[in-house]
Amino acid sequence: MELLDEHAFAALHCDWAELLAKSNADPLFMSWPWLYSWWETWGESLGLELMLLGVYQANDQLVGIAPMYRHRIPLSVGMTVTRVHFLGNAWRVSPTVRTEYVGQVAKSELESDVALAVAAYLKTLTWDELVIPDSQEEGGGALGRALAEACRATPVVRSESMGVCIDTAIPIEPWLASLGPNTRRKAFNRRCLFEKKLGGSLQYLENKSVSQTAFLDQLNRFHVKRWEKPCFDDKACQFHLKLLSRLSDKQHALMSRLVVNGQVVSVLYDIQAGARVYNLQSGYDENLNPKLSLGTLHLGYAIEQAFQDPGINQYDLLAGSGKNTFYKARFNGRQVSFPTVDLVRSPVLRTAYRLRSWLPGGLVSRINRVFRL
């Protein structure tokens, strides 16, 4: 076991990619380009302490990575809570981009061994809670189980989000037939109106930094118009541009737009990692035509492209709901649960959590404020 510093983190990209390919970890969110770009963007500005743990075999071969950091929070009652977090999210610290399918990166046949080694090391350190946001597995997986055993940490599910992932390894016809008529019309049948009557077209951007910057600016403009705030603030834009410049040979951006009469009316930001396409963000003009739902139409193009590409077997809509409804469920994919698991080690915090379950709402709110729960 080694505690790796920032210089080692920066130099780890090749070994990380090799290990990731042999693991069950997520090929985008648990990749070096995503996590190193996240750390470089927010680590110092949020005052976080890097805890990047590398697990090595006797021959110095890297077989596991626990990408984490430590953060200390002073409380109004005179004590300090020390939380260990996984890189990629700053849960209850500050807004950043969202990282999903969070967990350790370990050689698939050594997952339990790596978890035990990480838990044994963490047992020697001082911390009160370990947070696994948007966990890849219920209870934090092998690491959660190892921590519960080694550190007597109690798992608490703090929140849970739902996402949808579409299996595109099957023929598209059965999937299309399974859609509701309204979804099929919006996502596919309205193409005739968009392409023939309005002269619209689908375009993919080249992976150049200038066009990527303009693309993110356009995405933000659509969000400001619809939500009255950008989807990516300055820090998030910096993160995404760093990420896009570092994508590995098994990752590439799929940045597309719908254009009518030379005007961009919809943008879709996807990244392919391995055999999966991740739908990260979209933005569109709500008022182009009352018969068109441009966001759904644009997703229809992207999903169909995933079905047609033999190298892609999943189109992942990820966690989160729409403005008014959980629209992702209409695409009839597999529903995915993203629990945020808090492994509570501190006896004081365990007591605070137990009290919350039966105290009146006012007292619960007070406990939450006092302990920053």
C-alpha cells in the first residue's frame, strides 16, 4: 500500500488506464482523465487533502487504486468532523461536476483483497465518516463491507438517485416497439418535420479546443434561457476542457448539434468510454416549433447512432430527472440506482443519525446544522 502524492497522481495515467481496463470500475468516471482533471480543478481551491491510495503486489505491479481525499469541517459545538471522500464529488463541501458509478479501481479478481488492504490502511488513520457518493454498488461494494468490518463503520444511505441505461447491443426494432407512442413520435417520427420542412440537420463537432469551448458556451446559453443559470460555471468549464484534452484512446467526445438555417437549435454533450456512451448534458431551443421537442429528438439521433455502432453496447442517460418529470424512464432502459453511502465511524455521529430517525422535525434540522449532516 502506498499513499501517492500529486506528482505521482499526475504521472499515473498509463498505469491507471492499464489497471482500469482489467477492472470492473467505470471506464469514464473512474478514469484518470476524469479524476485528475477534477482534482486539478477543485482540490486546492477547496482546501482538500489528497488521499490517493495505491495497492501493489510484491512485484510492484499496481492492482488497486482508492482515489480519495480528506476534508476537515469545524463545527459550532467546538469539535471537528473529518470526512474522507472519493474524488469526483465534494458532497456537502461545494458544488462541482457530478461523478457517478463511484468506487475503487481494482483488478477484477482482486477486488476483495484490494478492499481489505485499503480498509486496513484507513483503520490506522483518523476520520469520522467516509462518503461514497453515487456509489457503483449498494453499501459501497467490497470496500464498504471491508470498512464496516475493519473500522466498525456503520453504512448509512444518505440519498438515492435513479438513472436509466439503454442496452444497444440488441437490434433497435424491439426497443423502438417497446417505447410509448408519444416518446417514439417525439424522438423519431418528428424527424420528417425537422429535416424536410424545416431543413434541419445533425452535425458532429471535430475534437478541437476552439470548437469545444464554443460548444460549451452554446450549451450554457441554452441553460440560462431555460433554467436562468448556466449548467457549467467557470470551474466546471475548465474541468471539461481539461478532461476533453486528456481523453485516452478508449475515450472520445461525441459533441453534436441540431442546426436549422445555419442556427444551432440543440446541443448534446456525450462521451464514449469503452463500449458505453454517457449522456452528460444537453441544451436546446424550446420555442423553435410547437410540434418539436428538440431535446427528445436529439436524444433519438444519438441513441440510434449507438444502436448502429457495433462497438457500443450501452447508451447511459445517467442519474437525474428533467425539469418537470423523470423523462428518462420513457426511453425504456434499465433503471440504475445511485445511492450515496456514508460509512459512519464516529460514535457521536452514529448517535446523531439514530436520533434523527425519531426526533421531531425541528430538532432533526438542528442536529443537521450542528453536525453538518
